[in-house]
Amino acid sequence: MNNDDNDPVNEWAFLGRGVLRTFVRDFIAIAVGVVIGAVMGFVLAHILGFSSQFGIKFGALVGAFVGLAVRSHLSRLFDYDHPPSDRNSDA
């Protein structure tokens, strides 16, 4: 007996959870990068004599880029769910 009826539903569920997990992790990486970049931009703007608004905007933009770039280089693009290892795929 082949259990083909449940496979598409499970595959779509795995795909959906993987895509959602990727978006959430990307959003967290961008948010952390923006916060760190804005703080560093604010500090550097005062040290270099620029306006604080420019430093915060530029630092947030660069921080978002760096956060997303680091996230994409340190992990796979999509982290899909893996089927449980105790489940026998031959049955």
C-alpha cells in the first residue's frame, strides 16, 4: 500500500513551515542589524562630526544589509522541517 494521498499535504506543510521559519529568521537578523547599526552610526556621527540623524539612518541601512548578509552566509537559504528519524520511510 502506498500512502501517496498524505504526501502532498505533508510536503506543503514542510514547505510552508520552512519558508515561514526563513522569513522570521531573516526579519530577526535585519532587526538586530538595524539596531546595532543605528547605535554604531549614532556614535560614529558624533565622533566624526556629522549630524546624528544622518548617522542613525546610514548606520541602520548598513546594519540591515550586514545582518542579512551574515544570515545568508551562515545558514542555508531555506531550513525545511526534516521528517522524524524514528519513522520508517520504507513502510
